[in-house]
Amino acid sequence: MNAIPLPSREVLASRAEAVIKNPEWLRIGAGASLLTGSLLLLTGKRKAGLLVTAAGTVLAMLEHHEIVADWWEALPKHLEKAQHMLDQAQQTIGDLTDKRDKIFSMFGK
């Protein structure tokens, strides 16, 4: 006979299953680690702060995995748009440089 009653394996398994199904622990863990990480960053402990904040970010991403999956699918389109904008900016800068050189050559500089 035990002095402290220990729960059976079935009870422990059902409790673990209930914790996994309930996302409330994810919210609490994500919020606590983000808050702790930001406090560590504010106190000057950069490595620990970044590590704890990254862990909080991962927990938040686990909770909203559908949104993360949608963002992951949309990412290539946004990268293509950004690459196109950079190409346009590079072309514009090249054109302006050519025009500047042409104007300087006209004034003999």
C-alpha cells in the first residue's frame, strides 16, 4: 500500500491527451516565453533572451500552424514580386547613372 495514491496509466494517458487537445497550454507557454525573452533582452542578456523569444515564437507558430502553412505557400509569390521590384530599381538606377554620365559629358566634367 502506497502512502500517496498514484494514478494509473490510463488516467495519465487521458490527462496527457486532454492537455494535447487543449491549446490553452500553448498560449500560456508562448506568452510566458515571449514575455520572459523580452525581459531578458531588456536586462542585457541577449543570447538567453533571443533563445527564449525564439522558443515562444515556435510555440505560437505551433498553435497557428494553418496560418503558417498559408504564409509558407504564399512566400514564393511575394519573393518573386520583391525580386521583380529589385530588378526594376536596379534598371532605374542604371538608367539614371547613364543619364548622369551623359549630362556630365555634355558640360565637360
